[in-house]
Amino acid sequence: MLTNLFKTKTDPSPANGNSLQDGLDLTNIPCHVAMIMDGNGRWARAQGKPRTFGHSAGARALRRIVKYADSIGVKILTAYAFSTENWKRPVTEVDFIMKLLMEYLTKELDEFQKYQVRMRFIGTRDGLPEAVLKKMDAAVMQTKDNTGILLNIAINYGGQAEIVQAAREIARLAVDGELSPDQISKEVFEDHLYTRGLPAPDLLIRTGGDLRVSNFLLWQIAYAEMWTTPVFWPDFTPELFKQAVLSYQKRDRRFGGLTKKE
Ligand code: IPE
Ligand code: IPE
Ligand code: MG
């Protein structure tokens, strides 16, 4: 836990009454939170600025959330940064996002080392510029022994593509005689997803007001609790993240069964 590491004079500590932790049940924090960070373009447009301005502001917003999530005990934060469908956007916007990713992975690294953040990526490498891939690999390598929160960034990610890829890998094993079709189970399938080894998200947050999943973690969100806000991603704050967790803590997760009281 990084909690003690990033306490500053302006960070109220729990002992002094930390409003950002007040009211949270620290024994029931979602282990894995996934976030669809949407609304960067609309946020910028609302201020008469180019969409790219919103992407830069969005990158800054993520830093605050990583720190806050870690401070309350979230273990894994999966953040949707670029989807396989986002290539449909104008090339100038896509180029800007790629450059921003590289800048983020360079600038943020010192900070992440300081706070022991571990980085991982999900998505397909196909189509990503070599320079971006290099930065991603370096970030994973350099943070692999860190002990804090796992920041899992979805870049060039699509849930359908992920499932197709898993099916392809499994089919290949079957054709090679290494696995019989009867041996294909939920667990085997999950071992071929980008998220292998990670528990499924407990809480899915979407900013920007749209009520859809936009091809994000289609398999993994089977039983995730959903929380949405009309707030655009660059304006998303730890306070709103806390509200999402408070809402999560009121839910009765039945997983198809019955509530514990019955
Ligand atoms: C999310 O914000 C970031 C990416 C998809 C890269 P958008 O760029 O989708 O912003 P809106 O939804 O158009 O406002
Ligand atoms: C989802 O947002 C992808 C990311 C946040 C990276 P989009 O803006 O791409 O989703 P749609 O097009 O509104 O469904
Ligand atoms: Mg959007």
C-alpha cells in the first residue's frame, strides 16, 4: 500500500479526518476497478478548445485517480485509453493520442516508481507504432517489481477481438492435439484472455454519460457492478471515485444466487 508514501501536508490523513476516506468501508473495497474514461472530446469542445486538449487533460486526471484508488486499497485499476475502434477517428487525433501515450509513459514513470505502481497493458500490439510498443515494454519492465496498485491500461483494446484471439489460440492447441475440446472450460478460456491471471473487475465506472460498454472487457464484466456519471473524464475526481465505491458498497452481489440473508 502506498498510503503513507504520498501523504503531503495538503493530503488530510485519516487521523485528521480524511473526507476522502470518511464513510468508506475499508473491508469492502472493490479489488479490481475498471474505468471507461470517456468524454475528453466533449469536455474540450464545451470550452471551445480542440478535442486533443481534452485528451491531455484526461491523462492528468488519471494520475489523481491512480493515487487515490491505491490509497483506499484498490489492487487493480484497468483503464480504457484507446479502443480497436478508435482508429476510425481522424489521423491527427489518433497521432496525438499515440504521442500522448508515449509522453505519459515517459513522464509518469518516475512518479509511478515513487508510488510503487506496477504497470501492465491489455490489447493487441498489432497496428501500434513501434515507438509506442517500446515505451509500453519499458514501463512494464521497469515497474515489474513494484508492490503497489496494478495499473492495467487498455491500449488498442477490443473485447470482441480479445475473445476471437483466445478462440484462435485454443483452436490451435486443439488442432495440435494438446487439448481436447472437452477440456475447454471457463478457466482454460480465461487463460487465453489478455487479463490472464487477474480477477474479474468488481466495479465498472463509465464517465461521459453514455450507458454502454463500447467493447470493453466483454467477458470479464459478467458480474461487475456498474456505475456511471455524466461528468466528462477530465473532470473526474477522487471524490467521484469515492462515490462510485460507496455505491458499490451498498450493492447486494448475488452472482445469480440469493442474498445472504435469505
Ligand atoms: C475518451 O474520450 C478517450 C478516447 C476514446 C481516446 P473521447 O475522445 O471519446 O471523448 P468524447 O466521448 O468524444 O467526448
Ligand atoms: C470508449 O469510448 C473507449 C475509450 C474510452 C478509450 P468511445 O468514445 O470510443 O466509445 P463510443 O464510441 O462512444 O461507444
Ligand atoms: Mg467517447
